Amino acid sequence: MKLMVSNPHRSSLRIQRGFVLIFVLITLVILLIGAVAIARSITAGQQIVGSLGFKKDLANQGERAIEVAMDSVRNAGALADVNARNQDLKVANYKATLLPTNAQSIPLALLSEAEFGNVGSAGNDILIRDLGVTVRYVVDRMATAPGLCGPSTCSMVNQAAFGGGSSEWINSQTSEGGADANPGAVPQQPIYRISVRVSGPRKTQSFFQSTFTTN
């Protein structure tokens, strides 16, 4: 009859190997989770950088419409004559009075095809075909009524909002800020507003606005 004698050292070794295997598996899971997190972080960073670059490009394209609109007013364009600016001019996407807007001050003419059809012409849209971008703009005079512009109906460039009662511009309109007109002063200028919508790929849209005068 043989006696079976267990080896306590061998049992202990098996237990240690089991613990090592569990530890290795846990370490691998942690490393895998870390790798996934890093990959997601890199992807998110790339998307953010791409979005910022895309947004900047849309802004650059919007500047084209601003230049076109300002050229039509300041140079030999459809709106170069002040008499033309006293009335609506659909062929130039121009409204002699303030356009209705939404709560964000975006003209409804840039949000609705029907509204735009009452103000301008789609033929004036600027198409950048290689980028899949369409730029649309409208110009309105900051006035409450068509016709000749004056302080009672139009926002003028030398009103108090443009520097206050002690500003050099307002003082240039009068004699030392008094009631006597300065014959050499620059005449009052109506303020015009241009609003731009840039439509890009994936149905993205950006809106821009700027105000200017004729001089």
C-alpha cells in the first residue's frame, strides 16, 4: 500500500500562477480601455480642428458677398446713385427700409425662399461650385420709410450713438459742439446693412452682418 503525500509548494505555485493570470487580464483590459479613450480623444480633436477650419472658410466666402454689395453702392453699380437707394431695388437685393428679422437679427429674407423672392433675385447668388458653397446676401437701409433719408426716418452716421456728445465727429458737424453748423463738416450719412448667408456641404449654414456708409 502506497501513501500519497501532497506537495504544499506545488499547490502554492498553482495559486500564484492563477493570481498572475488574473492580474495580467485586468492589466490588458485597462490598457485596452486607455487605448480606446486615446483614439476617441484624437478623433474628437481632429473633428474640432476640421470644424474650425470649415467655419473659417465659410467666413472667407461670406466676405465675397460683402465686397459685391459694397461695390454696388460705392462704385458704378446699381446702387451708386443716391436716388436709386431711395427705393427698393430687387435686381440688387436691396430694400430701402429695414428688413424684418428673427430674434437673432437675421433677416427673414435669408431664412425663407418666399421672403427672399420679395426682396432679391437668386441670380445674384455667388456659387463656389468646387467647394459646394452658395452665398446669398441682402442689403437694407436702416430706415423706417423709403424716399429721401433724414434723421427722422433713417439712422445716420453722426448720431450720438456713434461717439457721444463730446465726440470729435459730432463736434466736426457743429461749431465747437454748439448749434451753429460747420460749413466744412462731412454731411450726415445714412447707414446701410448687409446680411449674408453662406450655405456649405452637409447642410451647414453661417450668417454674417456688417454695416457701412457710402463715404
